[in-house]
Amino acid sequence: MTELQTHAEELSEQFSDHVDADPDEIEERLRNLVEEYRIPVEEARRSVTNSYLDEAGMDRDQIRAGGSERALVGDIASDGEWVDLQVKLVDLWEPRSESVAQVGLVGDESGTTRFVAFETSDVEELEEGVSYALGNVVTDEYQGNYSVKLNRTTTVNRLDDEVEVGDDADEVTGALVDIQSGSGLVKRCPEEDCTRVLQNGRCSEHGQVDGEFDLRINGVLDDGMEVHEIIFDREATEDLTGTTLSAAKQMAKDALDTAVVGDEMHAQIVGRYYRVQGPTLGQYLLVDEFEELGAPSADDAEAALVEARSI
């Protein structure tokens, strides 16, 4: 008996008193997850277990056997875990890829995190401002930033009670002293669930690909005591610079060089003072809101210097 057959027989016996759990059907579902979606066997078993729990109307604490654990988004700290969430959809963003059905921000009392649902996920479309119980979502990590992915096994149930979303935003005020390479008009990897910025047309994971244009600024903000790495996404970059993605592409086309966009933005914004606000993910503050400020007076600068020296 193969490993998948063993799991199928065990699950069939486990749920035989509650639902129609044919071992051949279970084996086929496991094989589909393992071979088509490259999901580890144990995670595939958890996925099938959860689907039968939902079909039987049973609480996950009644039969645990490897099912997903309830988690808070602020506690997500590892890649590839299957978790259950109770969240509110805070914001929907415009997908950058045709393979993405929905992308945005969900949150609970512990904070917020990015979510993505692919066209192949075939899950119910989520509505902004609505609270949901999401069963069997997968955590994902990239450069210290965590998100969750909805998949074919994800269950979506609306909640009657609204989930309160905690405020995990940080605020920093200072001078924008630099924008780093990879800012301006960039190309991102078009592969499913990959947003890596290409270097010379190559993705560090998927190799040579035809990228999709995007705007971003990876800036360095100095508050007088320490520097902070901040990231403006496309929308925030357009608001900050007044340059749209289409205008940036035309600028690069005219100059036959995408670097002119970053150079233009550098000349426009570096040396100015800003107050920025947003969640900190890993080493980066992701800018949700910003305000340009006037340069501090000589008295303010002297007071800041005295304060810094006294620490």
C-alpha cells in the first residue's frame, strides 16, 4: 500500500460515521494536491481533513488529526503553514497579474497582512469591509514579509460579528536622504505569487522572464537619530511624484532607458522632509499615508542635535 493509500484509508475510517468518505476519492484528492500543486503530503492530508470537517459540520477541535490551527495575522512568522483566520477585509488592490483574482489587506485585532487569491483558487470573491472566517489558508514569506494565500481548499464563511482590526501602523518623520537602486520604473516577475523585481530581466527564483512594469520607491528616511527603509508602492509613488505608470513608461521609451524615471524621481524628492505612516514588515515600513513637511528651522535642528547628544 502506498503512502497516499494509507492516508486515504485512515481518513476514510476517521470520517466514515459522519460523511461519505470513499477511500479512492480521498486518494485522488490527495494525489491532486501532492502532484499538481506540489503540496507536502502532510499538508495535503490536513487540507482534506478540514474539507471533511466542514462537510460534516464538525468543529475542528472535535477531530484535530493535523487540521489547521486558528491563528492571528500578527502571529504569522513562518512559511508554508496552514492556518484558520477570522479577519476583516480592509482594502482591495488592483491585481498586477491576470492569474490573480483578488489581492489586498485583511486584518484582525493583532494587525493586518496581505492576502492573495489566484484565479485557479476558485474561492468565493471577498468584499471590502466584510468579516470572514477563512479556513485552510497558507502562509507565505518573502524577504521577511508574511502574507496568506487562498487556495482551492480554503473555506470562506461570512461572520455576523465584525472583526475589530488593530492598528499596527508606525509613523516616522524625517528627511528623505536617498532612494535606492530598484526604484522608479521596475519590472516584476509575472509568475504566479511572485512579485520579485527583476535584475537584468531575471527573477532570482524563476530565471529569465518577460516582466510586468510597476512603479515603486525604496527610500531611506533619516529622522535625525536613525535611518528607516521605506517603500512606496505604485499608488503611493504616483501620489508622491505625480508620475503615473503610463507616463513613466513613455518617459523610458523616449529615452530608451528605464533608469531616467528613477533619476527624475531622485531629483524631485530627495532632500525633502516627510511624515510617513504604515505597517512595518521585516526591515521595511510600507507607506500607506504620507505628508510633505517644510524643512526644519535652525532652532529645531539645534534642539534635535542637543537631544540626540544627550541620549
